[in-house]
Amino acid sequence: MVSLLGGLLLVLTACSPSIIGTLGIARLDDGSLDVLIRICRGSIDDLGLEAVGPLHRGATDEPDDSSWESIPDQEVTLSPSVTASGDVALPFDEGSVQDEVRYKLRSSGSEGNAFSAAFTSSDLDAIKPGRVLTPASGDQIESPLLTPQQFEEYATEFCD
């Protein structure tokens, strides 16, 4: 199922940079957050925090407002670049993730991009030590919060 999802993502992004991996967000025992970067080929040179939309509420699923559109993206250059896999401390202040807005982490490199799951400040708060927020979904995965071992298995399958 996950391999099918990975293949579908590659087909859907044929005209844009390819998706070359996945990003997880892990809560460490000291309460800080790490970004788990797992890529299938090439290297990742930067990491960005992007507001991707408002929270949707109610039966109509209408957005609360459009203020999220004015939130500037944040980006940092990774030094050194990450090849295959790497863990980096979240280079953005967790407090900069505003309530009522959905975000994604995006990384890019010479051969394509990798993304995290969409998240809110509440989603970050819900990550307990020893858990990884992941974009994984499907029949075999019941929650976007995985153990580090489950995330590694997901990332391996994503690249296969």
C-alpha cells in the first residue's frame, strides 16, 4: 500500500520536482523536536517551514480566515547537506507555529523534495517523547504518530 502511495506521488508530481523522501518530526526525551530526514536518492540542502492553510471548522468545512496566507515561509540551509538519512534539531522556534494554521516542513535538494505531514500547534503538542509525526497513512497505519522503528520501516518502504 505504501509503495503504491509512493508511486502515485511520483506520477502526480511528474511536472514538478519529484518527491525523493520523507520527513518525520520526533519529540526527544528533553522535550525538544528533531526532524528525521530520510531520502531515497540525492541530497537535501535546505529545510523550510511553510503555512499551507487554515484550520477547517464546522459542517461546511470552511476556513476560519485567510490570515495564514500572510505568514512568511521560514527556511534554513543545512550544513552539511543530508544524504540518505539524518536527524537535525528543528531549526524553527516551536512557538512560531501559530494556532489555527496548518504547516508543513519541506526540504529540497538537487533531485527533488521531501515533506512532513501537515501539522498544527496542537499536533506538535501531541507528539510525546519516543514518537514521530509522519506523513504515513493507509490500511496498515492507524495513527500518524509512530515509534522511531515504525518510522524507519515506513521510510524504507517509501523508497522501495
